[in-house]
Amino acid sequence: MRTTAWKRVSALWLAVSPLALAGNAMAQTGAYDNITEYPTAGANGNYSSITTGPDGALWYTEDISNSIGRMTTTGAATAYPVPTPDSVLFGIASGPDGALWFTEYGAGKTGRISTTGTIAEYATPTADSGPTFIVAGPDGALWFTEFNANQIGRITTAGQFTEYPVPGGGNPAGITVGSDGALWFTQQNNNTIGRITTAGAITQFPLATGKGPYGIASGADGALWFAEFTSLQIGRISTAGVVTQYPESQSPYWITAGPDGALWFTEHEANQIGRITTSGVVTQYSANATPYGIAAGPDGALWTVEDPSELGRAPACGLGFSASFAGGTLTLDFDLGIDTPATLNVLVLNSAGVPIGEPFSKPISPVVPPQAFTMTNPFPNLGTVTVRPILAAGPGQPICAEARTVNTAP
């Protein structure tokens, strides 16, 4: 993305060439102006996971109502009861056969639901295995974690199982497909990331500092990204096993790749969703409810399952913004990403919240993956100011915004 010089407080902002930003040790604060909540069909759902189905709808698990939920991108919801009572539904994924596959943690089963609502269930060979997360593998089968049995499970679309013991146990939880064609998973209780080939060969990578790895997703950079709810970090592991950790301030659980090229995660204990770019810039956004599972929707937005009994929709929009002042110069750092055309507006407000000078406004094209750049400007002594960049779809149509307070006194 190119930027040009622009007028601000009787001076010129100067955009410098893009630069790679190091991982932030402190998360930025963001805000959404248009998160939308839609009620689900199942009462008291206690939702866990969500995915995009082959029919262009969102599909999710409803634990308390013991149902599989479906919602269109316009909010029309349907619930399909699962035959086994008290099954403790958990993970869900689109299968290669055009159906959705899900796990029943309490019943020790995996299930299949067609897009018209027909359900079949398959008991795992190991009793009380605790099937948790599930994903479609590159071999045309479904792969899932068995949290209680400390195994990785594989089921074909015909219902044939294979189970692979995980050395050292550790309660495998999240699972995803890596850019190397293998399956990568988290071992929640022994702080390890595992890799299993489609032939069943397992390699393990203990985390030196991370604790409580849970959700895991493949990033646009070819690495695996995972959420660590105990050590309050987002981790990255290359397919060669090199680990990088990015601290944040809350407990992340679920994580997914966003259409903007960043990773998005949920912090249900803080009622927040978070975003981290592949260069490690973290932003946290307040949610209107308690988010659990998160997935990229077919409409280019992020969708979360939330308590109480609703789905949330948030645009895949982030600025990765921070601001600082030194030597009479105000510096703005961005790691901006959005998958639709938008307008970047930047406002500077005084301590009373009154705009200073004329706001900057510039149309931008989609930026995927996020791009890091810096703007600098000689700035007068105005005391404490708030810098607020906003990405908007049009006049009066804000998508997302972030803000930082800066002291401009010498």
C-alpha cells in the first residue's frame, strides 16, 4: 500500500517505506463500531466451535441443547438435535464429502451431518476417548484429537477409524493442517506442539516458555499459530520447529486465520477478540458477549460463537496501530490489513476530545496480508492528545478503529 504526504495541524505527515515490525510486548487497544449479534435456534447453547460449511452457512456445536446449529450470513438459524443424549458436543469441521463432521467429547463419538440435517454417529474404538477438535486432512479423511485417551484419531468418510497414541500424553486439544501437508496439534497439559504425518509418524516440539497451548491454526506465512491460555501468549512455530512467542494480556483459547492475512483469536474470560499479524502486532477488541470458537465466514467476516446463545459477526479489519512522540515528532506505526476497499481516516483529539485541525482521509485498496508502515510528522506541544485512525466503508460507515493517547509536551 502506498501513502502520500498529507496535511495535518498545519504540517505534513511523511510516509516512509514499509518496514517489518518486531513482535509487540504489549497489545494495542482497538474498537469495533459494527459487531452484529444474531440469536441462535438452540436455547442455552453453551457453544464451542464454529466453521464455514460447503453450503455457505456457518455451522457450530451447541453443548447444552445437544444440537448442531446452522446459521446463514443473514442470521437465519436452525438447530439439529443429536441422537445421543448428553453427548457434550465440541469440534466441527467441513469434510471432503460435502458434509460437516463433529466430535462428541462426552459420548466418545464423532458425527456426520449433511447440509440437510441428516446425522450419523460413529463410536471411537477407544472408550471414553474424549474427541475434541477435528479437521479435514489432506488425505481425504477427518483427523481429530482424543483428549482423554492421549491419541490422534483418523476417520474416513466411510466411518473407518485409526488411532495413534501420542508419546508422553499431554492431552491433545487443537489440530490443524500445516503448509507441509502434515497435521499439527497442541498438547495442552505438557506444553508441547505435535506434528503427525498422514502415515502416523509423530514429532514433538516442547515449548520452552509457553503453557497451556489450546487452539492452533495455519497462518498465511506458512507457519502454525497457537493460543496459550495459561502463559497469556500467542505462539508461532515454523514447520521446521522454530518457536516464537508473543505476549498479550489475556487468556487466548480459539484461533483462526482471517481473510485479511492475520490470525484472530478469542479471549472469553475477558469478553474480547484479538488479532495478531504475522509480524506479531497484537490488537484486542471488546466483544459484546463472551466469545468461544472463531472462524472466517464465507462473507469475509469473522464469526464467533458466544454466550448467551448467539453468534457474533465482526469485520476482518485491523490497523495494528501504535503512536509515540519524541524530539518534536509524532510517529504512527501501522500493521494494517483489510480484505475490502476502505477509507483510512486519522483524527487527532485534544484532552477534551475535540478534533485538532483537519482530519486526514485517504481511500485504500485491500491490503492482504497486513502491511507495516510508519508515518512521522513534526508536531507542536499540545499536551496529551489522542490519535484515532479509523477504517470506514464510506461516510458514516466505520468498520474498525484503534486509538492511542500520546503526551506531546517536550
